Amino acid sequence: MTPKVKFDPNDNDILVSRERRQLIDPSRLISLLPIMSHHWVADIGCGPGYFSIPLAKYLFDGKLFALDVQKEMLDATQKALKAARLTNTELILSKETKIPIEDEVLDGAITSFVLQEASRPSVLLKEAKRCLKKSGWLIILEWHKREMDEGPPLSQRISEDELRKMTDKLGFRFRALRNLNSSQYMMLVRK
Ligand SMILES: C[S@@+](CC[C@H](N)C(=O)[O-])C[C@H]1O[C@@H](n2cnc3c(N)ncnc32)[C@H](O)[C@@H]1O
């Protein structure tokens, strides 16, 4: 099996571009979540903070944990948080198959285009489940599994069916599946 490639922090401009905002508007995404302003939420694989910043703004009496396995990504998120004068976020250097957060402290979590890069997606999901409180929500964003000019190689992509099987096997309760645009989908599950 070819090892999966992590998103290169030198290409972070793509992740925070205006074009991306047209494909996925983070405020619209937040409006689809069962999130409340006092929730404790983790952005697992936060990258340069495309979702962390709007989430931290939303969680005005809650807390955000922004995690990534690449330190450069946390630095970029830190910079964006500072520019937005947000102070309710804890940045955590995560491990490939271990999320350094205690059991059952999170109300919700997001993994956005992370499972496609994770060496063991199912283990990462299991870790996310461990950190969630009972009935905590998890939203997963991924690319459709078909050949396209943009996005990760086909071999790294996870189809909706594969993801559903994975989350069912881990005991998550399925709540919703919808297309974000013609290339990307989101799945909402609960612990
Ligand atoms: C394609 S980027 C997406 C970043 C962000 N979630 C977004 O949608 O803009 C994927 C991110 O996941 C991180 N990542 C990959 N594997 C991870 C893992 N096992 N645990 C935490 N983060 C991971 C990468 O370092 C990278 O920053």
C-alpha cells in the first residue's frame, strides 16, 4: 500500500482561498450542525484554520480544540486566531492515531478532509468517539470517490458507503448525509 500524503502547508493558500469559500461556506456548514455556543468542539486536522476561525467565533461561551499532526498547520491557525482576536481555542499537536484529549469531554467534533490523509481512518474515528460525550456529534467532510482533476488521489478517497460502514462498525448513530457540492460530501453521526 502506498503511504498517504499529508497536505503540504506550503499550499495552505488553497485551503483558505476565495474559490474554496464558494464551494463550502463555513458559516453555512455551521448552520447545518447541532452546535450550541457553549459547546466544547474539536477541529481534528484543522489545517490553517478554515473551519477553526468561524467555529471559535460561534463558540463564544464554549471552547474549541484545534488539532493537527503538522506543527506548521497549528502555527497558521494560531496566526489566524490572533488576527481575529479569538482566545477560546486550545491548539494541540495531535498524534497520527491518538487524539491527546480526555475521554468524553467534547460536545462535538469535525474532521474535514482528514480521513483521506489518515494512515488509519477507522482508528482516528474511534479516537474521536472516545473524546465525545454520550450523544456528542461528529461531522465528517470528504471528497466523492471518483476521478477528478482536483483533490486527493482516488486511492486515498473514502466513499460515502465506506464511511457509513466504518462509522456503523464503530457504533456511531447515522444522522445525515448530504452533498456540499458536486465533488464533496458531509456525513453527520452521533456517539
Ligand atoms: C486537507 S487538510 C484539511 C485541513 C482543514 N480540515 C480544512 O478542511 O481546511 C488535512 C489536514 O489534516 C491533517 N491530518 C492528517 N492526518 C491527521 C491525523 N491523523 N490527525 C490529525 N490531523 C491529521 C493534516 O496535517 C492537514 O492539516
